Amino acid sequence: MGDVLPFRKPSPFEKHKGKTLCRSGFHKWEVVKDKQFDVKQGKLVTLYRCSRCGEQKVEAR
């Protein structure tokens, strides 16, 4: 016979890891300073990236 392994159910924190806030629209935006000029628009832009889910948004100045 084989060994019996106890299975552990992941906690809600481990299961979602902060994605529930992003699904509700509460992102944690951080400014990305690598790319500040958009060639297609010909303007300075600010690139924001969510530190939890990785979604990006761009604002033109």
C-alpha cells in the first residue's frame, strides 16, 4: 500500500493573491519611467502599470 498524503486546501489569500481588488477596479498603479515619449502620438506620455495584475494604462500630458 502507498503512503497517505494529507491534502491542504489553499486559503483565500493564496488563491486570489490580490486579484480581487483589480477585478473590482481598484488597481495599484505605479509609474513606469522606461518609456516616456510616444512616437505615434508625438507627445510625452505617462505609462502606468498595476503592480498586482500587470495591466497597463497610458495618459498623454
